[in-house]
Amino acid sequence: MIMKTLKTTGLIAILCTISSLVLSACGAGAPATPTADPGAVYTMAAATVQAQLTQAAAANPTAEPPTPTVEVKATNTPAPSPTVEMAMQPTPPFGNVTAAAGTPMATALATSASGINPYLAPTSAQPAGYKMGDYAEWQYNIPADNAIYYPGNAFQMEVGFKNVGTITWTENYALNFIGGTQMSGITSIPLKTTVKPGEKAIFITDLHAPGEPNTANTPYYKSLWELVNQSGAPVINGRVFIQIIVKRE
């Protein structure tokens, strides 16, 4: 065992000696390494860095910047203007009636004695004795408007109304004279009958034309009448007038 170890050690020593000789020979024949120029070193380093940057740029192309997103702000839509509901005024329930001679008859007046619009819903301002739902509709009147009479001539007045309300008219309802030219001593014409809703009432009386003819200042005479209930309160739409012209020839 000792002999084997000695042989191995000697072999290693021989190999080391041979290696030293070879290295010495190589070192003696090789030329001396020249001293490097610092400027050249920097130039080569810069070129190397530039080449690496170029390769990196080729491998990772520059991405285009994203297009900015424009944020659209919601526009406040104006709220629609509130619709104002207008209360419709009912059309007067009567119109002009043409007489046999072709002359239009008088149209019933549009306001009540209290001055309240009769087409509006009744309010607490109505006169005492007023009845809710007590409405009349003018039908006709005789004579027609602007009928011509001689001074003092007698003629008959006839007025027709229809009960279009919900109240039954009693015999105590009346057509009363309320203004204008008084053409007789009669100031109230009683109904003398019962008129239910939907039925018609007729008032008749005798009148006389005034004794003086009309002039430019007074081109006609007008007599104003109104339908009232048993309490004396006006019936809505119950006004009517008689208008005549007095001439000597």
C-alpha cells in the first residue's frame, strides 16, 4: 500500500515539473501586452452601449402613446315646463234666432244681476235665495230687435226660456222688469205653472211704444227683463232685453 502511494506521488511531481517547463516556455516567447489607450477604451465602451441600446430598441419597439379619451359630460336636459290647464268657458247655450221677416232676434245678456259670469260655477258671492243648479236657456223673444213702431203703439212681448238646470221652476218664478225703458205699468210677469228640467216656459205681456220718436242721441228704446225664482234671486242666464225703434212715419 505504501509503495502504491509513493508511485502516485512521484507521478504527480513529474507532471507538475513538466507543466512548469511548458508554461515558462510559452511565457518567454509571447510578446509583451501593449498598454491600452484610455480614449479607445471609452470609444469602444460607448459603441458597445449604443449597439446594446439599438438591439434593445429593435427587440422592444416604442409603443405609440394611447389616444386620450375625451370624457363627455352629460348635458342637463331642462325639465319640461308644466302644462297649465286652462278651465274652458262654456259657450253660451243660446244663439241668434231669426224672425219670420229675417230680422235676428235679441240675444239674452251674458251676466246675471249680481254681475257674476253666469257660465262659471256659482260661488258663495251669489245673492241670497240663489239655488245651485238653477239655469235657464234663452229660446226667443218677440218682437225682434229694432222692430219699428209708431209712438204709443201697443204690442205684445213674448219671451221663451228653457229650464236646463236641475231645479224645477214653480208658479212663483217670474220675469221681472229691471231697467231701461219701462213700456207699461207691468213690472213682473208670473210664471203661473210648473216647469221641470228640460221643459220650456213662456212669458207674455202687453207693452206700449214710447210717445217720443227716437233721435240720433237715442236711436232705440231698450227694456231689460230678468227671470227670478220665488225668493227673487236671479236664475242664471235668465236675462233678456226688448229693443225697438219708434218713428212717426
